[in-house]
Amino acid sequence: MKFGVFIPQGWKLELKSIEDPVAKWAKAVEIAQLAEELGYDSLWVYDHFHNVPKPAQEAMFECWTTMAAISQRTRKIMLGQMVGCNPYRNPALLAKITSNIDVMSGGRLIWGIGAGWYRNEFNGYGYEFASNGDRLRAMRETIEIVTGMWKEPSFSYQGRYYQLERGECDPKPVQTPRPQVLVGGGGEKVTLRIVARLADASNFGGKPNEWAAKAEILAGHCRDVGRDYDEIQKTWSPEIHIRETEKELVDGGSRSTWGEEFESWRAGNLVGTPEQVAEKIAAYQALGCTGFYPWCSDYPSTETMRLFAEKVIPQFR
């Protein structure tokens, strides 16, 4: 069982209370280092340019520059993205970026990749927002290119969406046989089929019955392609909010980024006392979930982060 935590980047306006952008970044670094001190297995960042629930002209630190910087301010904790947006970067350049980060961090990269969904960002930054099918098929080609360039001295590729001739990617990643490839998104027909063929891990959400249904579909795709389902890590990245007492939770109300009512938000995320959160994790563990990478809804406070590390995670180790 692996446990990670997101660092605050500003995507959900969690740094809005800090005025100075330099101080905002200092808070992100402080929390990344605290996560390592608390014994988390991994740190996670989003790959977005605009805030949610709508753009707010508020700081949002970019994914890969954040990864590079945090790799130099931590020592042993793994570094992942939930998840990189495929259309935002050329796949050969992405091979170079990811390989560099793995070397810079001493072999701590988890490479997260997804097809992208936030249309407002695509428009704002001038990226084409292709159909779902095209975005997913392009993502599949990117995984083939990046993992090929990680491995081969030079790599050529002729696909429907990308072509390259004798692309070189040095230095190679230092992890063997390669950094973990995590595909995000629970699309049943295409995304989970890509996971079965090409990925080491898959992150998909949903309440327990929804999560279990997606896991079963992934198992079916694995059977179809002759893949061992159990060798794929299955993870969940909900919002998390922990307080010592029920009264504190109820009095605090919903902290949903999307304005969801308290009971609904609580039901679909890791919201509760330490004991209640542990019960939820155990339920997902019984379904086959092997990793939990939540975002703390009370940032820049570290109360949830500390309670999760000190009172919940030890129950599973």
C-alpha cells in the first residue's frame, strides 16, 4: 500500500490567502519537505495552467518546473503528476523532460499521463481541443514514444499523430527497468485498454461501486491482451479532509472545490475523523486499490496532512 499527497500549487485556489507569489512558492516547498518528513511515499502535482472551478487570475505553478525544483529540495520521496496533459507537450520533448527529472531526482520519477479535459486551458493557451477519441489515441502514441526513447539509443516513430526520425534522449532515466508509467482517467473502452497494454499503474475515481466496476473492466482488458492484472497498480486520488471530531467536520461544512453539498462531498472523498477515513481506505483496499494520493482540502493548513500521516497511514503499515 502506497500513500502520497499533493502539494499546493494554487489550482484549487488554496494559496489565495498568501499575497506574495514568492511566499506562495515557499509554502509549496515547505509542505513538500514536510511530506517527506512525515513519511509519505510520494508527492503529486497537477498539470494545469488555469484555476478551478474557473480561471481566477490566481497563481498556478506549472507542473514540470515545479517537479524540477522540488526534486532539488527533497531527498527520497517519489515525485508524480496526476496527470500530465498529453497535448500540452511534444512527446519527444516529454521524453527528455521526464528522463531529466528522473536523473535530477536520483531515480524518483513517477510519470503520470492523461488525455486532457480542461477545454478552457486549451483555448487560453492555443492548443487544439481534439475529439475524445483523437486525444486518447494520441496519448497512446506518446506513451510508446516516451518509453521507446527512454530505452533505445535513438528512436524513430511513424504514427497517426506523431512522427520522429532518430530521436535521442540522453541521459536515460536511472530507474530500472523504467520509471513507473501511470495513466489517469477511467474511460472504460479506450483509456483502460491503454492501461492494460502500456501502463504500470492506473488512477481512477468514483465511489466504491464505481471504482470496483472500473477495476473489473481493467481486469477484462488485461485478460484480452494477456497481461497480469495484479502487476498493475490501481490508485485513487480524492480530496481529503480530516478532523479529530465529528462536530468539527460538520461545523466546518463542505470544502468542495466544485461547490458540492457536504454529505455528497463527504461520501465521495476521504472526509471524516481518522477512524472514518481509515474505514474508507480499508473498503477500497478490499477492492484492490493499492495506492492513495489525496489532495488536502484545508491547505495551506497542514492539519489534515499531519492527521493522515500520523493517525491513518500507520494502520496500513
